[in-house]
Amino acid sequence: MSSKSAAFLSVLSASLAVFIANLDSSIITVALPELAQAFGASVSGIAWLSLSYLLASASLLLVLGRLGDAKGPERVLAWGYGAFGLASVLCAAAPGFGWLVFFRLLQGGAAAALLATGLAVAARNVPPEMLGRALGAASVFGSLGFAAGPTLGGFIVEHIGWRWLFAINVPVAAAGIYTVSLLPRRKQEAPARIDVLGAALSCCALGCLVYALNCGLGASVPRSVVFGAWLAA
């Protein structure tokens, strides 16, 4: 494979990764009333469909980035695409509200793998003089994901049904796996050491920070969550 082809495929893989991860953080917002009615959930309960995704993606971002250093970002990106597609299928087929929240947690964890390694894959395959342009293009796709989420979500809920909010991710994840599979595999020069204790503390602290921020100023937040948020800050 030529260097130009590898650069194009790596930018395409990174762009799809940030697009689909950001899309799924916003596509569900306009569908929350429909989901609350479908599952008979309360307003405070239905918010967990968004919060669970954010908790998992924020908590695992640093850990999966380090795993990409250890195993190779291409490999972790392919795992992320596969896990994201599988979690999306499970979300679309969720039999109950509790299951949907759990599957959204899995989806958020997979999104962390996409966000943590997508740009790293591009950086490894794009020539230095083109790197700024490549990362800028991927960032544009990430912004498009955020912006298109509410509009696309409203259209899907109105005309197709809420389960397709998640099912539409499957072909994108399949395309991502295919593009990553075409990239040249580079041998890791030295496997990076993963600090298991530090990873666990990072997940806990960042998760508590996201949870505390989403609870709002007037909410009653457990002291353990406040302490974890303080550690993250």
C-alpha cells in the first residue's frame, strides 16, 4: 500500500471514529421524551441514557488511549469499532429500560476507544507536513457528528422509530472496521506499561466528576462522588 493510500484511509478511519462517537452523544437528546413514554421512565431516570454514555466515555478515555500505546492504536480502534457496533445492536434490541442504560454504558466505553485512538492512527500514517490538515478534517467530522445528532435523531424518531437511533451505527462501524483492516500494521517498538491502579483511580475520579457535574448545583450528590470529583479536578 502506498503512503498516500495509507494516509487517506487513516484519516477516513479517524473521521468516522470521531463522527460516530460524537453523533451518539447528541442523537438521543431529542428522543428522550419518546423513550420515556416507551419505557414508562421518569424524567430523572431517562436522563441516565445520556449520562451513562458520557460516564463511560469520559472514564475510559485515558485508559484506552494508554492501551492503544501498548497494543497499537490500529488494533484498539478496530476493537472499538466492533464493540460500538455490537453495543448499538444491543441498544436497538433492548427489552427494558435498565438493559438500555447498561448497553449505553457499553456503547460509551466503545466510544472512548474510538476517540482515544482515532487521531493517533491518523498521526502514525499521515506525513508531518499534512498532519495539521488531516487532524483538522477529522475534527470537522467530529463537530458534524455533534451538530447532526439532534436533527437526525428527530427525523428517525418521527418517521422510523427510536430503535433505529442505534441501528444506524452498525454500517458505519462495519465501514470503520474495514478501513482499519486495510491499514499497514506497525510493530510496537516497546510495549507500554499499563498502570492498573492508576487506570482504576482515573476511571473512578473522572466518572465521579462527570456524574457530579451532570447532577447540577442544586442536587444532592453523595460524598463519595464529591471526593472522586475533587480527585479528578
